[in-house]
Amino acid sequence: MVFAGINYLAVVIAALASFGFGAIYYMSLSKPWLAAIGKSVEELRANPSKTPFIVAAVCELVMAWVLAGALGHLGPGQVSTRNGVITALILWAGFVVTTMAVNHGYQGSKRILTVIDGGHWLGVMLIQGLVIGLFGV
């Protein structure tokens, strides 16, 4: 098997871009998201913590690295925007949204939470695939 390699600058930029997307996404959907999780703004503010933001940033960095690795396994010359977006979509559909659907189902979460969070992770994956594909190896 031939491996194209990983562009680590692309991984970092992809993680930062997807983190920024998440901030905009959840700010725009804050009311339906809060309703879906059954909490109010006051409840969240009563227990402020930076930990979820740190965890999200680290996890998005890991996601970008794994996505870059998956793209690299396509071989030399295959790390492109098209393949980045397609690979991101396949990984999202096969692993991310399916895992969320199972977890939310067992947790008894509202279906809209899966839709909102699934949309977020789809955006994250597509942005990462696009950025990694644009940078290439």
C-alpha cells in the first residue's frame, strides 16, 4: 500500500476552522439546542467551565489528523478537495452520525438533538476534508 503522507499544517488549520464553524453553528442554533438538551442559559452559566471547549478543540485536532491519514491512504496524488469532501462525508455517515444516533437513542435524547449535533459534525468533517484537500500533502 502506498501512503501519500500528512500535511500537519493542514491538520491544524482544519481543526481551527472546524472549531470556529462550531462556534458560529451553535450560536445560531442555541435556542433549539438548549431546548433539545432541556437546559436554560442560566443553568449553563451557573456552572461555567472551559473544559468542554478544550476537549472539543483537542478532539477536532484528532479528527483532522485521522481524516488526513485516511486521505493519505488513498495514495499519492489523491489528496484533493474532492476526495477530502467525499471521504469526510463517508466517515461522517459511517461512524459519526451512527454513533450519535445510537448514543442519543439510549440516552433518551430528543431526535432534534441528533439532527442539530449531526449537522454540526457534518459541517466539521466537510470543512476539515476541504481544508486538508486544499493543502494537499
